[in-house]
Amino acid sequence: MTVPVALTIAGSDSGGGAGIQADLKTFEAYGVYGTSVLTLITAQNTCGVRGAWPLPPEQVVAQLEAVLDDFPVAAVKTGALGSAATVSAVAGVLRERDLPLIVDPVMLAKGGDPLLAPGALEALLRDLLPLATLVTPNAPEWTALREAGASETLPLLLKGGHAPGETVVDTLHVDGQHLTFRTRRRHTRHTHGTGCTLSAAITAGLALGLPLPDAAAQAHAYLQAALRDAPGLGAGHGPLGHRQAWVMVLPPKSDEVHH
């Protein structure tokens, strides 16, 4: 039996908590074979990003085509893409492949450092989001996307971690179906890579053949376990416990409303 294959197209986090590193750890935890395309290199740790260097678009495309030409990729996610040229180049390749695509519209690192160049947001809206099976913004990212012209009809998982209160609510809007996932807020500084981990977990679920709502529910449960099992590393926003978390938990019950 062939092992399911997932692909992440994202930046490198030298601290290992987010980006390509978090995605591959999540794929491994799910039992999915992880492939990767590197878009930018960062020098960062839990305290912040010290530098970021985007790769040329032709290098990104060469990696992407090499993977897709050889591996039976079942689902793809994008994270930090860096430049408008890279966004458009990636979209041009994926447009020809017709694969499930999770777009995590990464604009800022956890500490607030920019990971999306000026002009890239427009390329994201024009070229990549129309291909998305699901887009997974947090509240500030969704505000930026809406101000730039994003449609309310996008398939969307809106993450609620930035909202105040003791309950965190993530909301899934797909094909007229609306699901909410609620959890008690975990007061911890070890939250680096939560968005990457959640989108990677959804991607892994799709690679395993789960329907999108089930993949989102399972990913939500996995993220809560990874937060709980954080290893306590670093002086800033610490990483999650990707591998320790994986006990095959049942998806949390969601509130479902049909329109």
C-alpha cells in the first residue's frame, strides 16, 4: 500500500517551530510522507526573525516540478511565499495539476516580522486563492485580504486565536456549510507555528482521504494536543510538541449550521 504524500511550499524556520519544519513534523505525526519546496530562508528563533532571504522564483519552480514529476502528491499547502513573483510562479505550476490546496496566507511571523513582500498580497488574491480548496487566515490576515478585495465566498477556515476571551472559536465556511470549533484558551507563550501546524494537519488529513470538514476537525484536535505537549523550549514564543501530541484523538464535536 502506497504511503500518502503531502507537499508543503513554505519558508524555512531555523528554530524549527514553524514553516517547512513544522509542516514536515506534522506530516510525519499523521503518518504521511512529507515533501517540501523551500521559498525563503529565515534566521530566526523563538524571540524573532533576524533576517529573511527569498529564493529566486525559478529555484522555487524547479523544486516544485521536481517533486510533482516524481511523487504521487495527494494534497498541497502553501505557507510563506515571500514575493509576488514567487506567488505567481507557484500558482502557474499548481494550476496545471488540479490538487487539493490549502493556502495559509502567511504575512507576518509570530513576533510581527513581515514574511510577504509589498505587492505579493495582490498576486495571492489574483493567482493563488482561486485555486484554493481552503484558505486559513487569522483575523488580521483576513482583514488584510478583505481590504485587498478577497471574496466572502472563499472556502475559509477563519482562526479565532486573536479574538479576546477565554474561548477560542475557529469557523469553517465551505460549500454553504458552516462549522465552528471551540476550545478553551490555553494561556501559554509556546504558540510558535500554530497556523503552520493547523494548515499542515488539514493537508495531511486530505492526503489521507478525509473529507474537508473531517480533516479540519481532526486538525483542530491535533493542534490542541500539540499546544498541550509543547516541549518548553526557547525564551520567546516556543514551539509546539508535534510528535508527542499524536494520540489518535477523535475530532471534537462541532456546531453545524446549514444555509
